[in-house]
Amino acid sequence: MKRFEQRVVEVSVQRIDGTASSCGRDVLAVEEPLEIRLDYGAGAGRTRRSITVTMRTPGCDVELAAGFLFAEGLVRRREDIERAESCGPPAGLLGIRNLVRVDLSPDVTVDEKRLARNFLTTSSCGLCGKASLDALPAASRTRLPDGFEVPASSIHDLPARLRSAQTVFDRTGGLHAAALFDAEGRLLGVREDVGRHNAVDKLIGAQLLARAVPLLDRLIFVSGRAGYELVQKALAAGIPMLAAVGAPSSLAADLARDANMTLLGFVRDGRFNIYSGAQRIRREAGADAPPDRVGDRRRGPPGRSRDEQHGYPPSDQLPP
């Protein structure tokens, strides 16, 4: 195993092509556990405890921790975090530090019930580690304001713009990505991870640390499917529009509708579905298509889809 950097590794493989076999090399995305420890309380009564372990791709670990705590409602603003650092001994052949310690300001009150989690969160689903339904982060009852609008043409450009910024995906083909865009479709930031929820936490965590939250004039675009947790994280950050290459879940659509969030799915091949918040999509005159073609995931041009040309797998082969 050869080290390129802490996010990818090169490994030996045996390739089979029909009846022929050959030896070669391949590049894989790194997946390692990250423990987040929280230090909170005032004076001599401060408490330090491990609150979760998530499987992630190393890189932007402090942003990941900050975004996670923000989405969980444990911090609400940048000033709640007194200090955050990646620490712990270097582990394994890559020398990765798999611990982030976050010290909260003394005046931050932590609800112990919000810390009720199982020890391990998988890279595929951040909600899977919840110890009980009561531990789920409370959905905001605040409805997002109108006013933010994006041309439909800018939405069509999102997959290509995100794809061109995915440096680790270029090497491995095995990472999710989350990207932040403005109303004109300009790419403002992108984060990659084996877990889609981690990629979103890294992206929002970076904005929190930069004191840019709430993000009322931004949209977030994700390379996989749009589940409930991604809508919840975007809502916590005040993001009025979430777009995804894949499909949303029914619960994600319900939450987006209740929060007046614009939720887009199947953003690929020059089309997309609007599941809620259609008022934020600005369509050019004469752009309407026949009803049986608008957002229809079953129809498309012959041969390889545009997403496959950009390097994305077909929707039924997206990572979990």
C-alpha cells in the first residue's frame, strides 16, 4: 500500500477481463473512524465526554465536527465554540489523527438527552447511530423566507460544475460530494466524503466557523440521494434550496414542504423534479416541456447519459 495523501491510497488488485487476468494498481478512498469529544460546562464542573464516532474520509475534520454539532443543535453560533482541534496519536500507515476535541464556551448549556447516541455512526447514514427516536435532532418549525431565486438553466449546470471540483472522486470514483452555490450558480465551496451526511457537515461546518450562517441566499447540491437528514442539516443552516443528483425520500419531501424549502431531485441530463418550493425556480419563457417529459427519470437520450459522461454512475448505481 502506497500513500498518496490521507484521503486516498493505492492498492494492488487483480483484474479479470473475460477469461484473462492481470495484476495492476487501483486507488481507493480512505475510510477511517473519527471520534468527536466534547468539553463543556463552567469552572470546575466542566465535563468531557465522547459523543460519537463516525466513519469518514479524513480531511476537514474540525469542520465536520463543527457541522455535526450545529446540525444536532448542540451549538447554534460560532461563538459557542471556544476551541476545536484535531488531536490524538497518528494511527495506521497513513498517520491519520482520528480525534477532534471541541471545547464549548462556559455559557453554553448542553442538553444531556441530546447526547444519547449509540457509539458508532456508519458512513452511510448519520441517523443510524441514534439510540432512540427522542435523540433525533428536532426539526425547526421556522419556515424559510421567499426571495431567493435561481434560474432553471443554472440548476442544469450544477452536476458539471460539481463534478469538475471533485478532486478525490477523480482518483477513486467512490466519494459523495456536497457543494455550495450562489443564486447565479457560482461554486462557493465543495467537500467530499464517503458519507453524504459527512460531506454536508463539512460544508456547513466551514460556513459556521467562518460566521457565515445562516445561508439564506445559497443553495446546496449533493451528488447522491436527498434523505431526511440532509434536508434537516440544510434547514438548520437556513439554506432555502437543496438539490440532488438522486431521489429524495418521502420524509425529506415532507420536511422540506413544511419548512418552505425548495427540494429538487434527479438533477441530471438537463432536467429535474421540483418536490417543494417551486416559486424559487425562475424559468425562461417557452421552457416548459410536455408533462410526460418534465422530470421523468425513465426517459433520456440514447447511449451514455450526461452524468455518466461526467463520471457519475447511473442513478440506480449511486453509492448508498
